[in-house]
Amino acid sequence: MVTSTVTRARLTTNQIRGFWAAWGGWALDGMDSFIYALVLAPALRELLPRSGIPSTTENVAYYGSVMFALFLIGWGLSMIWGPLADRFGRVRTLMLTILCYSVFTFLSGLVTNIWQLAICRLIAGIGIGGEWSMGGTFVAEEWPEDRRKMGAGYMHTGYYFGFFLAALANAYIGAKYGWRWMFILGGTPALLVTFIRYGVHESAAWRQRVAATRRPKMREAFGKLFSSTYARRTILNSTYLLVSIVGLWAGSVYVPTSIIQLATRAGYTAADAARLASYGTMVLSVGTILGCLVLPPLAESLGRRLTLGIYFLIMFFSISLGFGYVFYLPANALTWFFVVLFFLGVGGANFAMYTLWLPEQYSTECRASAFAFATSVGRFAGAGITFLVGAGVAYFHTIGTPVALTSIAFLIGLALLPLGEETKGKPLPA
């Protein structure tokens, strides 16, 4: 009897180091992003009076939404990293993105008013948005074809592992030493740059492309996204990302504040409520990490569009039921909200699909530009929607209803998914 075994390609030293650099940067990126969500209330309560603004609940919610909107605008501006990476290389640009968000997160811990914090979050957003596209492009190009899809799923777990780190840090550092030390901790990713600088080389695909032709000019790389070959998929990919962004920023970002409100309503002290917010973030993170690990085999079996559709459905039900119904339960609301958080986390892994799917749709000469543009441009609209949610919270004096309404975006995404480019079974374009 003859038996056959499937042998996967062995990973080289550069592939391993490059993956951990991308994963580590994305993990610390996630930690940085969620630090602000966790320390939003105490930071604004201190900074608003120093800025001549009363520290009321409504003002904290309103200016919190303004800060989130500015952060998303910064992430939208991060599309500039794509053409830079297509011309000068993925690794060099990756280091710059990490330095950008590290420095300005650290400075966020030193601010004296909300306007300084706004500037720091805007510029930190530019760096944070760029790390995903640079790391995802590198892993897609450098890992062997038979491992590339799982590599995308593995890499994306980093962001949500960062959520876990942020929640853990908030429980033991933020609760004890205050919100400023959380931002100072968020500046540590700069140390990762030294490892990348001396341990990781450019992807083989990018080096071969440059050797065979020439370095593309930045405007050429960006212009290809709207050529007859790519224009349709670029517009659709950006729209899918916008749907995901609405769910992440209008849903998950309000999770800590929602838990604090539910815990306070249930009679917990402020300190215990803050710890519960951290634990809730951990539950959310565990769900998302599991969702990231399951996504690649699902995408290989069912296809990219159907798999993303499943994750969109999970997000729709989690947000609409969690914030529209469970949040208002007269008893045991906090317990059931924690249950919903797990599924909200699983659905949040829909972002991992883009790490897998976007590189498959574009050639090497414009891949980083496409990844950066699609994952960034929707943040501008997301900023407006986040602002509207914040305004809705201030108007209705509740978080639940305005956030629950954002679930409608996932129904729009489901309607558009059949138009997307299906790449199941196709190799990465040269």
C-alpha cells in the first residue's frame, strides 16, 4: 500500500524573523490602539478641565468621539506608507511606521490638555495604520505559497493579543499608576525597530521585482490601483474595509465604557468596574484570536467571499443584540454582555481576511499601495460615523442604541460581497 504525505516548505531564518517582526509590531500596534479606549474616561476627566471644558459625562463622551475620529483620520492618512514601501522596500517602511506610533504614543502620556492629546493621537494613527499593511504585505510575499494563508491568520492574531496586553496592563498599571503610564508603556514598541533593522531583510518578491525592472515611482504604484485591471476591486475592497471599520470602532471601542456603565449599574465600585472592563477586553481578545486561527482554513474551503460573509453575519448579530437588547436587560445584563463579547470578538476577526485576501489581488509593484489604500481610505468615513455615534450617545444619553444601529453596515457589506474578486486556489501574483 502506498501512502502519501504532504510536506510543507520549511521556513527560512528571514521568513521566521520577518514574521515575528510583523506579528510583534502588530501586537504592540493593537496594544497601543486599545490603550486609549481603556483610559479614555480618566484621561478626559483630567484633561477637559485643564482645557477650559466642564468634565461632564456628556462632554467625556463627545470629546472622546472627537479623539477617536481624529485617530481614524490619522489612520486614513497612513495610505502614504504604501507607495513608499513599493519604492523603497517593505522592511524600511515597517520600521518607520513603528517609530511613528511609538514616539507619539509616548508623548500622549506627557500632554497637559486635550488639544495636545488630539495631535498625538492623530500622528500615532498614521503610524499604526501603516504597520498592518507593511507587515501583511511582507508576510504574503516572503512566506512560501503553501504556508502563506495560515501566515496571514497567525499574523493577525497579534493585534488582538495586543488588546489582551493592554487589558492586562490596565488592570495592574493603569489602575494603580494612572492613565499617563499606560501611554508611556505604549511607547516601548520603538525597541522592536532595532531587531528589525539588524535581523530582517526585504522580501524576495520585492527584491526580484526591483532587480527585473526598476523601483516604481510612488505615483505609478498608486496610479495602478485605479487602472482598468484593478479599479473595480480597489473600490470594493475599500468598501468592505469601511464596513469592518464601522463594526470595530463603533462597536468594540465602546466595550470598556459599556462594561463600566453596566458594572456601575450593578453596584460595583469604580475600581472593580475598571477591572471588569479589562477582563471584558480579554474575553473579546480570546474570541478574536480564535476567529483569526479558524479563518484561513475556512477561506480555503469556502472561498474568501463566503467566509467574510459569515464573519459579517456574526458581527451583525453580536452588535445588534449586545448593544440593542442585552445592554438594557433589567437583570444579569453584565453577565450576558460578557457572553456576547466573545462572539463579537470572533466576528472581529474579519479583519484577518484582508491580510490574506488583499495581497492575492494585486501584483508586487503595487501590492503595498493597494493594501495601505484599502485599509486606510475608509477610516475617513469611519471617523465621521464614529463622531455621529458619539453625538448619538450624547443625545440619547446611552451607549446602547447608537452603537446597535451601526450593525446595519454589515448588511450592506453582505449585499456587496458577491461582487468581490474570488481568489480561492490562486497563487500570489508576481
